[in-house]
Amino acid sequence: MIHIVFNTADIAALEAAIALDESLAGKIIEIKDDYAVGPLMDIYETEGFQLRKDWWTKVLEHSPYSDQLDIVDDRLTVHQLINSLNHDENESIWIWMGQNAHDVCGYYWLMSQFKEYQGRVQVLYLNNLPFLNEKGQLFYPTYLSQIQPKEFLKAKKLARPITLSEFELDPDEWKKICTEQEVVKFLEGGKKIVNMDINFYDKEILSLLTKNAQKLPSALSNILSKMKVKTGDTFIVYRLKALAEIGKIVFVGDWEKGWKDIVVQMPGGSSQVVED
């Protein structure tokens, strides 16, 4: 059994669940790219892949992750997964996804490459399902990492093979999403992904900035904790830079020294950083 997740934090959550139930034992593999943002046109072709890589190079500039671009290779991961299925007829893949655009886009990108293995690819989509939190209260998680390990034992019952019909229809839906060329993908519900303008997150990002000047890492932490619809920290910084270009915010500091040296402030506001 090979488990597929789409967020680093999901790995630890699933490992903890496996420790409670050996029937879940298996390798855990993360699909690392965030297919909910960025260009997707011809994503499976060399030209489309390079276009996306060039976009990520721009987004990751000056970030703590700029050196990771060359070591993230989901195409190699798929190649290795196919080899595993070919070499062991009893091997199976379990795709875990929460109710968020990041996971669902990752699912679409991944599953469309496994039609030949229909019956051996399971999906566990935690869509609109209640779980118990640490206080014993019902809640609806959007990410796997929000689920307690013991609750995963109930979630495993949801595993089902991706149907032949889904292998026919879902890749067509994904192809349509990819050809619309918008940069941001939004999950409307179920598995319905819609394309949004690149400025989709801008209003909320601005609303979560304080009137006082902030160090960029602190501003990011606040934005990420309070955003209703999540996206990655690098994409937020990418949009903050775009907002700075049109005068909505001001950056102070040397980008060459990384995020930690950057201060974010509102135009005309105090440049005094009041946080720790």
C-alpha cells in the first residue's frame, strides 16, 4: 500500500494513524507542487512544465524555499509509482485528500496519469465529513493534518476505487481547468474547481495586515492563521509584491537578505515595528 498526500503536515498525521492501525501500514509519498496556483497549460508537456517552473522561480525568489525548486519533481514521483505498480501486481495506491483546492487539484493532476491501473487506485476524499477535535467537538476539517490520528481509523473506511467513469470524466474536467489559463483555482464544492483572477486573495490579504508596520514573517503568520480560504506563504508574498507595485502597501528592507529582513507597512503609516 502506498499512501499519497499533498501537504507535508499530512505526513505526520498519517504516520500517527498508522501507528494505531497496522492495516494502514505503507509508504507515504507527498505530491509537492501546489497545482491550485500557477500556469497549467500543457502541464504534461515539456514546454508547459518549463513555463510552470519559470513561474515558480519568480514566485520563490528571495523566499526560504528558493533552493527547493530543482529537487521538487512530481513527474519523477509518478514514474516511480508506476514502476511500483508494474513490479508488484498486489501493490495499490491510496490517494488522501481534504476539502481544499490544493488537494483536489493535486488529485486531478495525479489520477489522470493512472487510468491503466483502474481498480488499484483508491481515493479517500474527506468531503463535508464531520470529525471530532481534541475537545470532543464535531468539526469539518479542510486538511488531513487537522484530524486526530484515531479519527483517521474511521476515515479509512471511506477508501474506494476510482471508478472507470471517473477515469473517463475527471481528466477531461482537469484539461478544461488547465486550458482556461487563470492562475488561481478555487474549490466550489465536491470536486468542482473553478478558475479565479490572479487577484482573488488580494482583498483578504490586505484586510489581514495591521496598521502598524510588521516584519514580513509575522505578517504572513497572521494572514495564514486567519485566511478563510488558504493558500501558500510564497504565493501570498508574490501577491504582496504585486500590491506594493500599485502602491497598496510598502516594503522596507533588503530582499537579498530574505524575508526576515523585510518590513511591511501601509502607505503613510508608521514605519515603527511594534511587534517582538
